[in-house]
Amino acid sequence: MKKKRPQELDMIIKRMQVIEKKRPGYKDILGFYKYIIREQNKMKPLIKTEPVDMDKEKAKHHLNEGFSLIDKKDIHLDMDSAANLFKKMCRGLLRKDARIAAEAKNISQAVRKKEVDLEELFRRVLDGDKGYVDFIANKAGLHRWLLNFLAESSIKPSLEAYADMLKGYVAAGSWLRSNCPVCGSAPMMSALKNIEGVEGAKFLLCSACGVEWRFKRLGCPFCENVDHKKLRYFNTEADGKAYRVDVCDECKKYIKTIDIREVKENVVPMVDDIGTLHLDMIAEKEGYSRGVPGILEMERMER
């Protein structure tokens, strides 16, 4: 009897199939992410987390004072599960195209030779220490983006487990800040949708733990610039109003936005992010950089 896929994974894969039909040129990148997501999903039931001392009053106080619900230094990563996932993904990527396979092999060998301390790498990546990742990659001759991506992907199930415990304490409209109310990380995408009493409310999606939260309609989620003269957006004729890129001329960063009201299908932001790679390319050509590392780096690997 064929084992039934979890509902969330099933929805992700179905959305990938839809995007692949629309944009067959993204087949390889979608396949890469499909493999990563499947491995993460297998690991989720095995994740061990520490209980968080939180209640409604404490959560309200944290959020009112501008603090995320959990400080990253207080997150107890399941290091064993993360390390197992990291190594498994490296092995799996050996079967991918030559460029990725070669880089994955280099990383795997560096871990075996103890040139990369996975626990230290995971903690530094959690803290957003890009300098450490650059140092290790340069020292061991590793592909910086892939090393960082594998580390982020390995700890993501742990972060999502914490998010599941805490996201219920975030009331709609109680935050409206640019960083995640649960873990404090930066957003990867934004979405517009109707909620009770508000047409086209803007929400941000956390790049680390996946939590979604309400944000002000006008404002840069990276430098918090609110000067409308330095904020604009663009889209393409093919995408219409469904997908756009919000850019900030103050910090020269951008974030992609999905207008849920305009998409006549079930949207999975992380998948639709891959399906709008062309918008990342346009934004980069215009001189803007993404607020958090994205799939454009993956596309460069496959050239």
C-alpha cells in the first residue's frame, strides 16, 4: 500500500506541478527544492524541542515592547536531527546535475574531515553570522551559497517546530514590524489578501520559521523606509497583478509580493517564489538585491 503524503507536503508538490507546467524552464530548480522539502518533511516528526515558558500575558508584553517571542540564543536546535538531515541532503545531491553534485561532495568531505563543525555552523547561521559562513567557505574551498543553504535547510524543521508552539500567541495586527514576531528573522516574501475589515492587507512570510504576520501596507521591510517617493513596485505583463516586486530606493533592496486576490489557484508562497525567478532577474538587473538570499543563487549554479 502506497504511503499517503502529509497534507502540507501534498499541497506543496501539487503546486510545484502546476508551476512546472506553466514554466517548464524551471523544472530542474523545482526538482532540487522538491527533494530538499521532502527530506525536511521526513525529519519533522523526529524533531525534539525544549518547552518554551510562554503565556498570553507574557507574549503580549514581549510584542508590545517590540521583542520577538523567542530570542535566537534561547532556541535549542535539535543538533542530531539537523546534522543527519544535512548529511542526507549532501548524499542526495550527489545524484543531481554535475555542478551541484561536485559542490555537495566537497561539502560532505569537509564535514568528514572536520573542516566544518556542523553544530557551530548551525548556531552561526541561526544567528545570521554571514561572516562566519564566508570564512569557513573560503578556508575549505566550499561553495558559500550551497553551504549556507544546506545549513539553513537543516535547522528549518527545528525552527518550524518552535513556530508551531508560539505562532498562536501573535494576534492579527499586534506586531506590524519588519522582523518575524516569533524568531526575529527577516521576511522572504510578502502577500496581499483581504481580511475582515481590510481590503488588500499586507502580510510578510518569515525566511527562517515560516510564520506569517501582518505588516503596514507602505514601508520597506528591510530598512523600514516609509517615504512613498522612495518606494515603488513593478510587474510584468505576463504576471499581471498577481505577482510584483516591491523595491526600496533607500536601501536598494526588494521583496516579491503575491496578490492572493488575483491568483485563481491555491498559492504556496515558497513554491510561487521559485515560479517567479524571472522577477528576481529583472530586479537584479535594475540594481536591487534581495533582502534575504534567494533562488537566484541556485540558478547561477546551474548555468
